[in-house]
Amino acid sequence: MIPESAKEIVDELREQVSALHAELVRYGLVVWTAGNVSARVPGHDLFLIKPSGVSYDDLTPDAIVACDLDGELVDGELSPSSDTAAHAYVYRHMPEVGGVVHTHSTYACAWSARAEPIPCALTAMADEFGGPIPLGPFARIGDDSIGRGIVETLSGHRSRAVIMQNHGVFSIGPDAKAAVKAAVMCEDVARSTHIARQLGPLTPIPQDDVDALFDRYQNVYGQTGAKQ
């Protein structure tokens, strides 16, 4: 059951999480029913996530299910995503995270299939991720093994995205929208660097320049109060 004090925010987040799944389709980050977006319910040990195996065309706010931080279904008529345990592990161990996204986007998956992190050779990458996008360990789907790999890789790291070996992208953010943005940007830089490397060696950006670019983008770029 959803606590009475959480019902209003849960209803709002169901609308948001449902709409954000359409962004995964719009940016070509998922195929068929793969991928998912989740959002922590502020002030409660709950999060919302896509149900397992539901078509994006059929996804509505009412279909989004609520789980506790152990990944157990709390509210909803459908079974939660097969990645629920991974999302729950991230929320339990990274209290600053308000949203988690998983995609199988093509170029990021190509890097994961090669078991390589994405090197920081573009200013857009320095801006958004503050350095390379790290490679996480291989882990089987179905329990919290993936979640452990995400937390171990991203804890203390500037990057909001990790490419899990032989799998795909998991991204995080202070809210679900920021996590979706990180997934979009991850695929964008994965594509560009993959293409560039087919032409020859990449030229990494020096660390002091990466630091300066990251600071400018995170603290100066854009409109005040409108970061993301």
C-alpha cells in the first residue's frame, strides 16, 4: 500500500516516469520492451519503475508500479521490471540518487561488448561526465549483482553513467529526468568516439582541461536554477 502522505507525489511521478520512457524511444536508446526508467519517491522508502515486458506503446501512468527499497512490489497490478533488484540496490546504497535508467543503446553496447570504458576525447563528454564513462563488471540479470556493480563503479566517480560489461548502460541522476539525460548523452558520445576510433587513434583531453570544462558546464552553463 502507498502511504496516504505519499499518494499525491506518487501520482505525479507515475506521470513523469511514464512520459520519460517515451524519451528512450525518441532518442533510439531501446528496442521492443527493453530498458526502463525508475524514480525514487522523495521522503519515502519507495520507487516507481516500468513493469516487465510491457510495450512502450502500451505504457501508461497507471501501469507504472511502486516497489520498496528491497525491490518488493508495493502497489500495481503488473510484475516489476526484471532489473528492479538492481535499481533497488542503487537506491539503498546511493541516497543522493533520485532516478535510475537502463538502456541497451547501440554504440554504448558496442563499447560494453569490447569490455572498454569510453575514453574522454570530446568536450561534450568532459562537460557531462567529467571524464571517461567507466566500465562496470559483468553480472547476471535477476538479482542485485548488477546493482552492486553499478554502485562499486560509480561511487565517488563524476560520471552519471556506467556501461556494464556485455550488457548496456545504467545511468543515475538526482531525479529521473537527469538520469534520462545522462543515458541520452552517453549514447551520443559513445557513437562519436566509436566512429572516430575507426578512423584512427583517439586524442584524449588533458585532465586539467577536463576539470575546467566539467566545472564550467556544471556550475556556469545554462540558466540559473535550470540545470540538467
